[in-house]
Amino acid sequence: MTQTIAPRTASTTTGRVAFRVRALLLLLLAVIGAVLAGATPASAHAALTGSDPQQGAVVGQAPAQISLTFSEKVAMSDDSVRVLDPKGKRVDTGKAADLGGTTYGVKLHSGLPDGTFTVTYQVVSADSHPVSGAFTFSIGAPSQTSVALSDPAVGGGVVGALYGFGRYVSYAGFILLVGGAAFVLACWQRGAGVRPVQRLVVCGWLTLTGATLALLLLRGSYVGSGKVGDIFDLTLLGQVLQTKAGAALVSRLLLLAAGALFIAVLFGAYARRDEAVASDETDGSDGGDEGGVSDRSRADADAEKKDLTFGLAIGGAVVAAGLAASWAMAEHASTGIQAGLAMPVDVLHLLAVAVWLGGLSTLLVALFRAPAETQIDAVAVRRFSRVAFASVTVLAATGIYQSWRQVGSWSALTGTWYGQLLLVKIGLVAVLVGIAWISRRWTAQLSEAPRAKAMATAGATVGTTAGAPTGATALAGQRTKQPTKVPASSRDSSSGDSSSEDSNSAGSDSRDSNSRDSNSGDSRRADQLARQQAAVATARQKRLRDADPARAGLRRSVLAETGVAVVLLAVTTVLTSTEPGRTEEAAQQATTSSSQRSGTLSLKLPFDTGGQDGKGTAEVTLDPARVGGNEMHVFVERPNGKAFDVPEVKVAFTLEAKKIGPLPVTPDRIATGHWSAIGVQIPMAGDWEIAVTVRTSDIDQTTVTKNAKIG
């Protein structure tokens, strides 16, 4: 009975752990898939706020150069800006120049013909993200063009997906490495000798190192051609090493080399030192004449351990801060307002996230995978609860500052993609804090009684086994009883009989041989029974340990926390690759003010035809927006900003106050997502209703309206 119960119990426990780990892994893969499926191919962190000539403008004479103005500084190469004539032939000189501030220009060849020209740009913003786009202008009059404004490859495709996945994995590795080491040093120093904890931290180091190397290789293709074949192009790699993003990745690799030394000391000398101190404490219970010497030895060992702990804490903090700075120096914090303050705040934010979520992951491993004899105690759990509370406080303070800096206004919080993602992140943090509060309640109820009971039961089991007439002890007794004493009378009666002595000698040899064979078999059986009894004792100890309702509740709540943390990390990864709300709003305002200064009316009308792929935005521009003849352009875009090639677009103007209209206008298709009409007549000034009808399929169409003052 006993021999069949133990394996079933261990198997059941292992099965439950494996199921939960598989469920968490499936959740991780699902979140990554959703993130990669919903991510936009190119992240425009530097927005194009103006150009000369303007988008869609018709100029009388060919300009000498094209100038582009961005919302922040950008990095350009020789082919960053290209100007193509109606036949697709390049007409620029090929080298972009910095015209001062955030404006860049490229000169054009002389003698350009009339027609529609296409301007494409592909640059890298100050926060290391690729930016690309295109627009058209016309000389003399619009014309047909063979240049299609297709979706740019920069930041998208297979390379873009791999780069986004690498960013997610690098964040995860950083959290496991820093958070796991901090958990061991600050909360559970005995965990330095626990193999599952060691594997978790080492896995974090390997993950971060591998992801950093992958990002370094992918970087050139990610901001360039977007081709998979360019990943291993050494020329592109050399160019990447000269950029700010490349320097950040290289510095991260150097810090990871120092991190490897830290891990070796933490799980080598430090773990052995902790075991030695524990051994001294156990041996000190013997007392005796050497008590004074033992006390001094333990005091010296404690002092050495404190010095080693202090050294590891300082060294680990320096390495962790350096790793966090490798993100801060190359992403959102490095550009925009108050960059000098934003970068150290970003470092604190990343460290707080790592200590909280990485410690949470380590606690989960300790609760589910740590051996019974090194099961985490209530003191360590309570200590982590306090550390996690401090981390959340720092996280909230730095997060509020970062949110203000990146969003800037309530309208950007709700009206931009960055702001909406930030609201999702705040909601996930709130859920995580709520679950953490439940974990804190379980922690308050956690006690050492079940563990003490388990140890006492195990001791009683060993004691009972030692007194039982079976098992190793019984067999040892049987071996001791093998030699049988011969009565004195028998020895006396046979002392003179040589034949009897020979016979007895032969019989003795036979009995000795049989005894050795019996002892060998009994020894093997004793070892087998000892192993079975050890398995039974271990299974009983695990069963008693798991019977603690507080510990079981803590396991469930920590597992739930970890699941939410996985989703939170995915949202954060997308957030760091999304254009900040402040930048997006500033770009929109700059574009609007530029249109107003030039007398051009610009309206954006979101639409939804109700069919598949039926959502988008129609932007109507009217130049010069006055009574008489006007030039109208309609730009149809998807929700992610890409050009939307729809079958038909129609516009109508109505002046309700004077009962004029609707005046229909059917623009001509110029390029992908671009429609234009020349000579649109506005008979009088007033508050006109502009109705745009968009058809996305044979049966799906809708009409959206907006009022604007013309004239």
C-alpha cells in the first residue's frame, strides 16, 4: 500500500505544477502573438510637421530643393530623402543637408518637367526608431504617376516582427536577472543554494544576452531595407555600431559580462558561505569545551558573509543600473523635454519593475519548485512583500512623471494610440496591485507550523522505522545474529575427535559461504527498502507542506500575479515602440497651423463602412479655401496611418443657411489613397457642410460630414 501511494502523490504534484507552467507559457505565447499581430510596421516617433512644397501642393515653377521639417532631430543617410518624377526616375542630388533645427533638405536637378512628383523619406528618430513616409506635389498641374505610394518596408515585415519579439525577450531577461538576484540578496539568502532559483537567474542572463546579440544583428535591416538577407550584412553591422542605438547595445553586452561574474560569485562563493554558516550553527549545538572557539568562528563567518553580501549588493546595483541605462539612453527618455531628468527617472522605473516582477517570478519558482528541505519560509515572503510595496511606490511616482512627459494633455491621453495603451497599462498595474493585496493577506496568515509538523512527522517515521523488525535495521539485526554459539558440552565432547573437527570445519566453511551470499542479498534489499522509505517520507512531507491553506492560497495568487505581469510586459513593449502622445498631438497642431497660415483648409473625417477592412480616415484639403476656384485633395488612410486604396471617393458641399447644394465633386485618383480635383467652385462664403462618401467594396460605403468655414 505504502509503496504505491508515494509515487502517485509525487506524480500528482508534478502534474499540477507542469499544468500551471504550461498554462502560463500558452498565455505568454498568446500575448506575444496578439502584440505582433496588432503592431504597426513602422513606428513614427519623429513626425513630419511640414514640408516645402507642402503635401499635395501645385507650384508654378520647379523648386530648387525640397525641405522636410520633423518634430525632433533625426538621423539621415545619403538616400534618406528621394524625389521621383512621374515616370519614377530620381531627380534629387542624393545627399540630404541639415538646414538648421529640425529641418532637412535635398537639392533637385534643374529643368524638371510639369507633373506630379513623389517625395519619400526614411530616417531614424532621436529615440532610435525608424520613420518613413511619402507625399506628392505637382509642378504646373497634377498628372498621372507610375510611382505607387506603397507601404514602406522599414520597421515592418519579418524583420520588424523579429525585432519586436527581441525587444520583448530582452525586457523579460532583464527582469528575471535583476529581480531574481535582488530577491536572493534582499529577501531569501538561502535561495542562493536552491537550484531552481539559480536556473531562473541564469536563464534571465542568457535570455538578455541572446536577445541583445539578436537586436544588434537585426538593427541594420530594421532601420534600412527590412530584408531578411541583410541581417548578417557586416557592412550594416558596422554602420549600426556607430549609432546611438548600437552603442547602447554594445554597452549592454559589456555590462552582461560583468553580470556573469556577479552570478558566479552569488551562486558560487556566496552560496557556499551561506551553507558554511548554516553548518556552523548546526554544529554549535554540541557545545562542550570548544564552545568559545565555535562562537568566534561563527562570528567571523557572519562578518565575512555580511561583507560579501554588501559587496554583491553594491556591485549588482551598479550592473543593474547600467543595464537599465542602456535602454534609457537610446529610447523615449533620451529625447524630448527634460531629457536630463527623464533618463535617471527611467532607470529608476525599470529597476522598480525588475525588482517587483522579477522577485515575483522568483517567489513563484520558490513556491512551486524548491525542494522540501529548502522550502521558502514566511519571513522571506513577508520581506519580499515589503520590498514589492516599495517598488510599486517608486513605480507609481516615476510612472506619473513619465506619463506627463510623454502624453502632456488629457486629450492626448484619450485621443492618441499611445495614451490609450497607457490607460491599458495603468489598468493592468491596478489589477496586479489588487492581486498583490490578496497575496499580502495570504502572507500574513503564512506560518511555519505545517513545515514543523512535516519535519516532526518525518522524524517520527524514521524513529518508527528504526524500531521496526523490518527494513534496513531488521536486516542488519539478522546479519548480526548469523553466528550461533555452540554449547560448552558439545565443544568438550568433540574436542578430541579429529574427524569430528574436520567435519565441523567443513560445515563451518559451508555456512560461512552461505552467510556471505545471504548478507549480499540482504544488503541490496536493505538499500532498496531504504530508498522506498525515503521516497515515502519525502512524499508525506510534501503532502503535509501543501496542506497549509495559506501557502496554497499564496501559490495561487502569485501565479495569477505572474500571468498578469506577462500581459503587462507585452503592453509595455508595444508602448515603448509607439509614438508618444505629446509628439503626435504637436505634429497635428503644427500641420493644422501650417495649413491655416497658408490659407489651406484641412479636415479629417473618420469613417466606417461596416464591412471587412472598412475603417479609416478621409482627410480633405481645400486650397486656398475661398470663394471661387479651389484645389481639393482627399487622402484616405487606414487607422494605422497607411494609405488606403478604396474603389471610390465622392465629396459634396452644402450651405444650409442659403439653401445651396449639395454641390457634388468627383475627384480623380492620383495615387494610392490620394484623390484630387482642380477647379472646385465655392459660390459664396459661409459655414459649409462637407460630406465625404467612401466606398470600400461593391456594397460597403458610408458618408461622413463635417462643417467648415470657407471664404
